[in-house]
Amino acid sequence: MRHTTLLSRSLLLVAVAAFVGCGAKNPASPSGAGGSATLAGMIVSAGTSTPAPAAMSGVVVSVPGTSLSAAVGAGNRFELPGVPQGDVTVRFSGTGVTGDVALSAVRAGESIDIAVSVAPSAVVLESERRSMGNEDQLEGRVESLPPTTAPATLVVAGVTVKTDGTTQFFKGGTAGTFADLAIGIRVHVKGHRDGTGLVASVIEIQNTNADIPVEINGIITAFSGPIGGFQLTVDGRLIKGDANTEFFGGSAFTNLAVGKRVEVKGAQKDGYVYATRIHVNDADDGDGDGQDESASIEGPLTSKSGAPPVMTLIVGGTTVHTSASTEVRRKGDVQTLSVLELGMTLHVVGVRKPDSSIDARMIQIKDDTVGSLFEIQGSMGGLKGTCPAVTFGVNGFSIVADGSTAFTPACSNFKSGDKVTVKGVVQSGGTVKATSVTK
């Protein structure tokens, strides 16, 4: 997902270590003359370059409009040779997963490695790496910096990147320095391969938003430390917390123990996840049975009352209560309760109360009705067109803007990778006509 001006500067790509693909392949003849590209990839945990802990063998990767398809295999890896040139859509489907990612300006002879994270209603392109001849380009999140790494070296989406006195740094279109880098920001690197790593000639800071939200749901395999500074391991990932970590849904620090299942919400740091919120799934919900009675429902939102964050919703005939600890997501992006509109299809996860209502911990927006108001926050990708008549994507949604769209700042200031808030109206076919786009 890149702005066309990046193409002209040969800064196209996105990051992950080279993958050895697995799974069945059905090569298709590439569209157009001049050959095709090879795509390989891995399904990873959100916000990281590490393989997702759960096996994704039921997921199929395909390119719509061709016969190309491959099953995700061992290590959650896949490979698709014969990918046609041009703008390509890559589709992930199966085992409760459905979603697309867009690859722009694929070139014949190019090797493309991608890392994606998946959820039931969203597939997020975490990183991408492209190699062709001596040229190597990479886009992704900064994961490590000195002193964790060697001086003048960083890790981007699992790839070690070396810099030297000739490396050029750019930030917001102006010259920058190595000191402008921070854990979590998204960068675009151009250079040449050095073993499995990369020597950078250019590093462009695409997005200074260093917050990498992470969600982990799994069993605690190691736990130590007091509430003022504790750590646990879940699905092989190190999680750290302290007195500022919030325990919600009736759970408490004292519920943590090896073997317990937890939901962790936090931020990726250098080598670990800092837990901002933790829910212990089998904590006592206070109804006298000694258990937290988890519940989930899905259905249309037919009624809402109250004001955020304390609201009462009717979802599929069930009463749902929200609070300041309720999290709302649309295709992986955190939203606010204010975006909920009647007619939406919602998936609610929470605690079942004695009166059969649900105290919501998480609300996922599964579908929007045509003509309904729409709002989403996320990273802009695949920006095309001439201002103000532009199109772009935000976490799988196709956004269309025109002369009636209010851009803040002006439309010409936007580029792929920018964090944006889009408000608009849902159109037939699922596209969104933007009324406003704000950076």
C-alpha cells in the first residue's frame, strides 16, 4: 500500500524476513507480457514478525482473476509463483478468515515476501519485502534499536538493517537522522542485500505513530514477579506489566497463574509486549458460581441508548451493556463506541450476567448497512488518483473521495501510510463515500 509518488522514487515496499513457502500451488499464466513475480509469505501475530502461534493450515491464499492458489502450510507459510504484473489483490480465506491485501506495481522477476496477521473479518499487511537484482526494498515497523542492536543498526519486521555515513534519512519529506527512529514507527528502506539482512541507502519514516496495539489470547506458560513489575509468557511471547496494568472483567492480579487462559491488550516494545489491560478468563465474575461466564453473540444492532462509554444496546435480541473498558474494533482497528450505528452487524464478547444480559469486553463491527454513517481510523494505503478525486484503502475498506470531501489538511498533504480518520456513507458494494478525511 503506497502512494504513487513513492513509486517514482522507487520506494515501494514493506517488510519481513525471506520465507520458504509451503503448500499446493496452481500456477497461472501471468496477465500481460514479460513474465511474472514470485510471492511468498507467512501469517504472523499482529504487530510482529513472528509466526502466529495457532496453525493456519485451513487458510487458502489466492489471487482473484487467476487460477493461483496455495494452502498455508508448516510454519504458517505459503508460496505463490507466477503472480502477474501490475496491481494485485491477494485473498486469504478459510477457517473463519476472510480478507484481502493489495500489492501495487508488481514487476516481472520480482521476489515479494509478505507478513500478514489475520482475524475473522480482517487481514492486515504487517510487512513486505521486495527483491529484484541488486535492489532490495523493505517496509514495516521498527522492532529494535541500539543498545539492543549494534550501533547504527536496527531491526525492521524481523530484518536486520545496517546504516552508515552514506545512508539518507527522510521524515515528512525533509532530511532526518538515525535519531528520528523509534520502536514501533513504520519505515520504508531501500538498499542492497547483506546475507539475510539489508544495507540501507535510504530510510524514509512513513508514520511516526509508534503505538503498535497487540492482542494476545492464550495460556500462561510462565509467570513471575509482583504486581509492581511482573512478567508472563503466553504463546511464546514475553509480556511485562506493572502497577499501571489494568485488570478488567472481574479479574485481578491474584488470578494470574501458570495454566490460566488470559486476554492481553498492550503495546509492542523492544523484545516484549507491555500489558495495558489483562483479563483472566476463569476469574470470578461475582455471581456466586466462582466462574466468569464468558459469552459471545452476533446479530444486528436494533437499539441503543445512553451516551458513551455507558450505553445499553440490543444486539440480536440480547441486551448488551458497555463501559469505559469496552473495546470496539472494525477490521482490526480500534474504534470508539460513538461509531456504532443502528443496522450494523456486531459480534459481542463479554460476561453473561444473571439477567442474561452481557457486559461487553469487545465489540467487533462485522458489517455496515448501505446508506449508514461510517467512521474508521487506520493507515491509508494504495492512494490513487488526482486530488480531490482519489481512492484509497483503510484496513480492507475501499474509500472514495471527490470534490465534496473535506480534507484536513489539504488533500495534497496525504500519502500512503498516514494514520487517518475517515467519515462517510456506506455505498452498495461495500465502498465508502468519504465526507471527511483527517490526518
